[in-house]
Amino acid sequence: MSNDNNNMTLHLKIWRQVNREDKGHMADYTLENVSPEASFLEMLDQLNEELIPEGVEPVAFDHDCREGICGMCSLMINGQAHGPEAETTTCQLHMRKFKNGETIVVEPFRARAFPVLKDLMIDRGAFDDII
């Protein structure tokens, strides 16, 4: 990605949890050169592309269709389900909804019925059983 004047630097606070038994913690990352046209999941992909060569375990997150249909990409973004844009799934949320230099807090859904499997991935079994 070219270093374009429109690209952003973001400060990310991301929930990291090794497995169901782990207590988990928030981890801080700074990500530069984020395109405002990137989706939120593409931004997480960009972060992982930087973490892997540094020897850091990539952030685990659910995604499937990336077309706003399946609902697998459910996240809490700055305390809001799916982020700041109403009626928009996380995978359809674009980074232009955020400001350059902004701190973004990313967590998995929190409910007893959806235990965290790893990082931002939850066990959706209870939901799938209903469907």
C-alpha cells in the first residue's frame, strides 16, 4: 500500500485471549498507512501482516463471506456492536468512519452464551442451535 496523504495512523486496543481458560488482556498496537477505503477486517488483516514477521501471534477473528451476509464478523468496536455505522456488519464497515490518530477498542461479543475461543473469536454454538 502506498504512503498516501489520505491514509491514517490508528491506535488499536485489541482483546487478546489464548483460549477459553485464559483470563485475556487488552493489547495496544499502532497501525500506520491504513487506507480509508479498507474494510475493518482488511485493517485487521493489515495488522496481522505486520505482527507475523515480528514473531507475534496474529489476532484471531471470525470472518467468512466478507459480504455482510453471514454475521460471523461480529465484534464490539468502541463499545458498539459492529461499530459506529448503524445497520452495517463489521466486514462492510470502512475505515473512513474513523479519524486519523483515533484509538479504536476492539473486543469480542461478551455473553455467557458466547464464550471466547481465542482473541476476537467466539463460540457461536448457542446461536447456531437456535437457527
